[in-house]
Amino acid sequence: MQEDNAKEYYVYVDYRLDTNEPFYVGKGKEGRVRLLRRNKKHQWISRNFGIKIEVVCGPITNEEAMKEEIRLIAELKTFSKFGGANLTEGGEGVSGKILTDEEKKKISLTWTQERKDAAAKRMRENNPMKNKDISGPVVEKLIKLHTGRKRSPEEIEKCRQAKLGSKNPAYGKPQPEEAKRKNAESNRIRALERAEKKRKEREASLSVIVNESSQSD
């Protein structure tokens, strides 16, 4: 317990750079504060909107840090159901503790299918991409990034190889008749659009030739 009583823990708050709003509260030793890897939601927000880290207290004991972490998560509303990146309400675990195989097994046994389903449902409901205020700017950024961009033959081949055979998510799965019909209709429309585009290009090319010929006469 010496480690828990040592005053070497800090509580920090992570802020979004675009709105300067807090989205995550954490606690740990100095190395943990500098470490940017938290969870997937935290990584997504920090990658798309930038991050500013502010140490709000410390050094204090682990117990004091856990209490302050719980208080700040509630006060700043950084819990995931409010749109933040804290997946729990704080105060869990012992910093730096390494679990034994037996402890890992016990934890694994408590992770029932019901808990897995509840966690999956919680992640779906708190998916930031369902929030138009968040997803809108990201989608616009991606559109601007890829508009007019032509992929190299190497990129095209790499993408093709990544979806061949068993790598394809649809591999071995029978396709419903409705899906087959929609795909066939989509392919037919794309083929007509390509044919129409080529026809217009030919007409434009012939028009240029005729104009050049009439001018030379």
C-alpha cells in the first residue's frame, strides 16, 4: 500500500481545441499525464479536434486522486453518455498494478454475454458520429480531402488485394435476393452513365474536328 499512499498522483483534464470544452478527466502518475492513448473515443476526438491537457491538482495520493477524478467527471459532464470520452464515472483500479493470470481469469468470467451486449449498446448510443454537430465537420473535411484526388495504380491494387477472397467481409455469405437486385440495378445505371459520358466525349471531339476543318477551309 506504500505506492497508493505516496503523493505522486495527478488529476488532469483534456480539452477540445475547437470548442475549448472538457471531454476527459483522468488521474495517474506524471508519465500517465503525458501519455495520449486513453480509449478509442478519446483518440477519435483528439485526432479530429485537437487536445489540450491541463493538470488540475497534484501531486496527491492515489485515493485523493480517485475522489477528485470522480468529482470532476460528474461536474464537467465528461462521462460518455454526455458526449465525453470517460467510459466510466471514475475511481477504478490501482495505478500501476499488474494483474496475475488468476485475476485476469476471474475478470474474464464476469464479462458475461449480457455485459457485452450492454457495452455494445452503450457504445452505439454514444457513437459521436451520430451527433451531426460532430460528424458534419468531419464529413466535410473528408469530402474536401478526397475531392478530385486520383489514387495511384499502387493504391488501387493494394485496395483490391485487401478485399480478395476471405478478406472480403461478404466472403462466404449468401446475398439476399433484394440485395442482388439492388446491386444489379446499380451496376446497370453506372454502365449507362459511363456509356453516356463516352458518347458526349465523342460528340465533343467530333465537334472540335469539324470546327477546325471548317476554319481551315
